[in-house]
Amino acid sequence: MRSHNLPKWISSFLSWLLAKQRFDGIYGDLLEEYNWRRRSRNALIANICLIRDAIILIRHQNLHQKKLPKPRNIIAMKSYFLFTFRRVLKHKFNFFSSVINLAVGLAVVLLIALYVNSEMRYDKFHSMSSKLYRLNKLSKTPDGSWVKNAESSGAIGPALKESFPEVDEYVRFMNVGEFILGVEDNFLREREVYFTDAIFLTVFDFNIIRGSRTEALKENLSIVITESLAQELFEDKDPIGEIVEVGTSGIPFKVTAIAEDPPANSHITFRALVSWASITPGSGTINWPWANNWSTQTLTTYLVLNNPAGAEKIKNAMPGLLAENLPHKAEDYQFYLQHFPEIYLHSADIQFQENLGSFQLLRLLVILAGIVLLIAIVNYVNQATAHSLQRTREIGIRKALGAHKRQLITQFLTDSLIITFLAGILALVAADLFLPTFNNLSGKSLQIATLVTPISASLFLASILFTAFIAGIYPAWVISSYKAVAALKGKIGNGKDKSRQVLLTFQYASAIGLLITSLVVLNQIRFLNTQDLGFNSESVITVSRIPTAIAGRTDAFKRELLANSAVADVSLGNSVAYQGSYTTMYSIKGVTDALEVRCFPSDLNFMNTYQIAVAEGRGFRSEADSTAVLVNQKFLDLVGKETWEGLVIAADSDGKELDAIGLIDDFYYQHLNSSVEPSIIFLSDRIEFLSLRFESGRTEEALQHLAATWKNFEDRMPLEYTFVDEILGQRYATEQRIGKLINLFTAVIMALTLSGIIGLTAFMVNTRFFEMSLRKILGADKWSIMVLTSRDFLKLTALAFVLVAPGIYYFLSRWLEGYAFRISISLWWFLLSWLVVAVLTLLSVSTQGLRLIRATPIAALKNRDT
């Protein structure tokens, strides 16, 4: 006769409610009654009666008097931690090695998380950021390519607001180089002086300490200064309503507000804001019509849109506006809008930008952090599975005593959690200690204290739990799968585990890939720094914003400077090799279309000071050459001429004709990711910059003489100079930062990979000890044993090289395409990277292989299980 079991839900409920010693009796009574009813009545009646009987029996058991046992999960967890503690005491080296490996990976993740968090927070404090857009421009170059910049003209903003209802506001933001600011006899040179519209402080949420946000920049000759600049100019005096002299002519501006210094996470920085009303023609004291027309592209325009669809609408309408207001550039300019939150990280391909980050660098750092953490986890996995031989009897005994696979997995995950938690604490300490060095490499001022927030702490704990699970689940699954009999005999594990080889190949591939990347990046940076720019930047200093006292007596000033033999040459003009040039339209006789040309207004000594060679013709000889011009080779290519002789060019702005007297080689004044522009050099009587070349090895003497001469001519305004080669070197600060960070992480990954190799070779020696001992008895020499020991590892390095080389070559080729001047990737760098990894592998394997060579075969045979 068929027997029925109680429904599972009632069994589970009784098991949870009753102590074990009472469960069996009650369950048996209920089961007997239940089966009788199922035979004599239907299932529904049997189930109803079962519920009634269960309630009656439980009620009469006086459950509240029974002593409940401890929950089984608490006992289990206590045993798991006890087993882990005992294993730590027995295998200290393995434990601390695992902790250090994971600590290194977590420390790298912490540092990069700090960096990424800092970069991602840029410009987030502006309440209107979601509505803000920047007007960018694509400019067509003479060779037909297009380059991006963020420059626009002063007339575009007002025209867009008038033409498009989607535009609520426009903000013009313009810097015209270094300014001299003075209060009585206290003068400062300041580069971060910007002319801007009155709406600026309403659109952007920079903190105003004193003054009106809405009124501060409305009036003519109004200036807003930052708190730090106010302290430098006025010290403890109240600046509101006071006068600041601006420029070499000392135009008086009234201080209308004090702003807090822009926060570190703002790509817009300033020290002084000057009202746009001051330079508006007809009403402003400073008459700058060029800053308010359509032609001059020198400022940045921001727009506040009430509808995101307006961005595309404006882009599509810009060709029509250009055709109407700037017809000669309608085919050469293409305007588009860039969302404000994207500016900081997504403007690497936009020229003339400062204070910006790099999304590519951010992505690279995240990838590197992932690789480092993965390698640390791989090391842990390899070490855990490799040293599982030392736990075989423990596993066998526990399985023989009835331990389930789930319990063993929980035990090993507990091991992983404890190790990862300790590694996390060590990582916090290591990250804090290494943070100053990382700040120096990355150019940041990060602090570990930024992690002391509920969100950051939660993310850190979550990352530890995730790392513990990822690191522990594979070895836990593998080790818990061992058969009890095999484990008791110690016959588990081998030196040729496929999964372990896959993980080691990943480590090799990461190390080789980063070594190749380091070599390419370092050689490209070296190439950029040593590239012949067409002029000599060494031993040259520059001073900008020359005061009137010197500009009016240039000949006397030059004579006094050149009286000292430490001074080789002096130039006083309107431009220097890296600043002061501009582009404008020129018409060339014999060429129908007007062309955009880069102009370098200079003096007679400009060419000699920067040692720019004249390839053909002659240079400037005297002031009589005021209608002469030098052109570069790119200019000839643009106009389609083979010779400079007979060229006559005229500026569209004033019609003044210039006769070409010579040809100069192309020289590079921008970042070398840009191509050379068609350029001309001509004489100008405007004085903005001083360039001084001094004799090599006599720097201090030349600088002291300059300071003394400056004081003789101008004792009010300070002398501040800049070394030209330092300015040029700063252009490649991002590349140099990338190179340093890649070198750092390459060293970390190489160290982790080497650590993993050493651990695996030690494991291999243990697993192949008996085999190699037999080979020695049969006559194998030490070299053949060494070859057998190393062969498998070298095969993996070769496989890793084959797998990673194509991808790395493609990635680096794409990266180099961003430079107009770049190196060629050498095959030798690939081979050298593989050779370095192979040699390090051989060294680590050899140290372990010596154990096999020196070991006595008899000892291995005696200890062999049979």
C-alpha cells in the first residue's frame, strides 16, 4: 500500500520551529495520522486535518520551556574563522604573500578612484550646467583638413540671442594675455584677467563674498577681483569702491565685487573679471571694435538654452548667418555647440584649451587599475589552487566526515574574505603613504580623507566584498571538487592545469603590452621635446606687457642691455615665437581668393634672437623694410607658387601692401599635434613683448643685468620673465604625465607578475619533484632539467606576445595619429618587451629549478606515496 510524505511546507515549518529532539516524535505522529486519512479520505480533508493536528500537538509540547540550541550558522561561521586562523599560523608566508598581492591591487584601485572622482566632479557645481553650451568651431586649414577650436567672435552671441528663441542668454569670455594691475605703488602681473558680460556671475555659480552678483559687471570700468588677488593688491584694506589701474597706461577700474577663488574642480578660472561694457565701441572707455565684430575670432562664447533641441538648430543655421555676416569665411568655418558638462574631459581635440582633463587618460587609468587588480586576483587564485596540495588531507578528512561541497566553498570564501579585508586595510595605509608621489605624477592635490563619506565607505566595502568573491570563488570551487579518496592519498593537482596557464598568460600579456606602450609613449615624448622647431628656444627669456616707460625708449633700453656681454641679443616687438601671433585675411596678387595667414609682427632683432634662418633671399636690415615681408614654405604651398620672388600681399583690413624679400623654413609655435600654418613675418612698431637671448652658461649674470636695467627705466612695475623652453615643455605636460603613470603601473604589474611566477614555479617544483628525481636517476643532466623546468613558462610568454602584439600595435598607431609629427613604431620595441618578460621569467624559474638540481633523488622516492 502506497505511503505518503508530509507536504514540504509543513516539514520545513516544523523543522524551523522545533528542537531536533522533539521534531522526530511529532513528525512521526503526524505522518501516521496523515497516511491513514489519505487512504480513507481524499487529499483535501487529509491536509486540513493535518494542520489541525499539528497545532494541537505543538500546543501541548510546552515549547517555551525547551532550551533552544545555538543557531547552526553561528557555529559554522565560528568554525570557519577558527580553521582560517589555524591555517594562517601554519602557512604564514602564503598568507602574507596573498595579503600583500591583493593590497597592492586595491591600493592602485584606491588611488585611481580618487583621481577619477576628482576629474568627474569638474564643473558640477553650476546650477545651469545642464542648460549651458559652448560655441565651438571647425576651421578649414590650407591643406583641406579641419581643426577644432573654441574661438568665436564678439558679435555671434548677440546675433544668436536675437535670432533664436531657444537662446536665453549668451556670455562672452575673453583673455588677451598678461595684464599689469596696480594699486598706488603695488603692481602685479596677472594672466587670468578676463573681459566678460554682466550676466557671467548669474550664469556661473562662483561664490560672491561682497558685492552684487547681478550688478557688479554692468557698468563701464567695473572690475571684480578674487579674494586672493584682493589680499595681494589691498592687503587688509576694504577693496569695494577702490581703484585698480589696469594695463601699461593705467586705466582706472572700480572694484565692484569680491569673488571667492574659483574651486579646484572648475575648468573656468580667473583672478579678475572686467566688464564687457568697458570695451564696447561708443560707450566703453576702451574702444575695441575688433572684439565686437564678426571677423576677429579670439573669445569663447557660452549659451544658455531653454531647449536642448536648439543646439542642433543653431548648428544647422550657422552657415546662413556666416554667409550673411562673414561671407569670405562661410566655406571655412563650421560652428557647433558642445554641452558644458562635457567640456573638461572631452576637449582633447580642441585647440587652444587650458585647464582641461583627458577622457583618454581617465579611461587608460581605469583600464590599468582593472589590470592591476585582476593580476593581483590571478596571483591569489594561482597561489590558492597551487598550495591546495598542502590542504589535501584536511579536505579529505572533512569530506569523509560528511562535509558538503557548499560548506567547503563557504570555508574557502571565508578565507578569501578575511585576506581581502586585511588587504583592504593595508591598501588604505599604502595609498595614504604613496599619495604624495601619485599627486606629483598626476598633477593633482588628492587627499585620502575624501573617502571618509558614507557613499565612499560603502563603495569601498562593496569593492572588498566583490574582490573577495571574485578571488575566492574559483579556488573554492576547484578545491571543494576534489574526491575524498584522492584527497586523502594526496593525489590531486598537477603542474599543467589549463586554467592556471590561461591566467598566467593573461599576466604575461598585460606586462608585455604595458612595456611596449611605455617604450612608444616615452619615445614619442622624447621626439616631441627634441624636435627641431625651426627656431632656438634655449637660453631665451620673454617678458610680456612692456610698460610705457620702456616702450617709449626702446633704443636706449636695448643699448643698455647689450652693453653686458652676457646678453647675446634683444628683441622688442608685438610677438614672440610662441605667443602674440594672430591670423587674418590677406589678398595676394595673382591669386583670386583671400587667404587666412598667421602673422608675426616683430622688430629687426626678432629673427636673430630666435635664430630663425632665412633659407632664400634676405632678412630685415633696417626700418626701411617696413613694407617688406618674409614668408614660410607653407605659405608658398598655399598660394601655389614655387618662389617667393615677386610676391606682393595686402591685408584685407587696411590694404597695406607688403613685398616679399625672402623665404624662411617652417617653424613650429604650437603643439606638434597640429600642422604648420602659412605664416609671414613683418615689422611692427607696436611693443608688447621683450625677448632676450643670453650667452650659454651666463644665465645669472644676464638676469641680474636685466633686473638692474629694468629698474633704471621702470621702478614701479615688477619684472617677471619666463624661459621659452619651459613654456614649450609645458605643452606636452599631458603626454609626460601619461608617460610617468604608465611607467609606474608597468613597474607595479611587472612586480605582481614576477611574484605570481615565483609562486607558480615553487608549486611546479613540488608537483614535478618525483618526475625530475626519476629523470636524474635515469641520467638526465642539470641543464636538461633546467630546460624542462623553464620550457612551459617560455611557451606561455611567446603565446602572450602573439595575442597582445596586434592589439597594442593598433591602439598605439591610433594614438600616434593624433600628432602631426610622430615616430614610427619599431618592431624592436615589441621584441625587447617580450625579451624582458622572458628573461625575468627565466631568472625566477631558475632560482626554483636549482632546488630540483640540488635535491637528492632518494629523498623524493622515499617520500612518494604508493
